[in-house]
Amino acid sequence: MGFWMVGGELGRTLGPLIVVTAVARLGLQGTPWLMAFGFVASLLVYVGLRGVPMQLPKTATDPLPGRRCAAWGPSWYPWQRSWSCAH
């Protein structure tokens, strides 16, 4: 979750700086060029996540957090205890 928080804060911090710099250098007419970065980022996310299944395993809906985490596989085991305590 920390990576998502850092990414969100970076976007919130750098986004306005990038737009102000683009407007200062290119004028308002040049800002549509910023869309290219968004399209490239979207393409990278799509390519990176296209193999991720859209639905969780059936056991992921189990009301017991321990079994729900175990359904996500071994990569979740280190986080299982802290997540179970939080819910």
C-alpha cells in the first residue's frame, strides 16, 4: 500500500508543476502534447497488468481473513498477519 501512497503523492505534487512548466514554455495551445505522456503511461499499465486475472479465487470471499489471504497465494503470506489484525 505504501507504493500506492507514494505514487499518489508524487502525482499530486509533480502534476501541477509539470502543467505549469508546460504552460509557461508552450502556452495553452501546447498543453495537448501532455496527453502523450498519459497515453504512454496507460499503455504501460495495460501491458503490465494484462495477465492479472479479473476475479479473485472463490475462496477469496471467505469471511475468515486468514483463509481469504491464503487464497491469493504465497506472495501474500508476509502481509497476512498485519492485514488480519486490521480487519
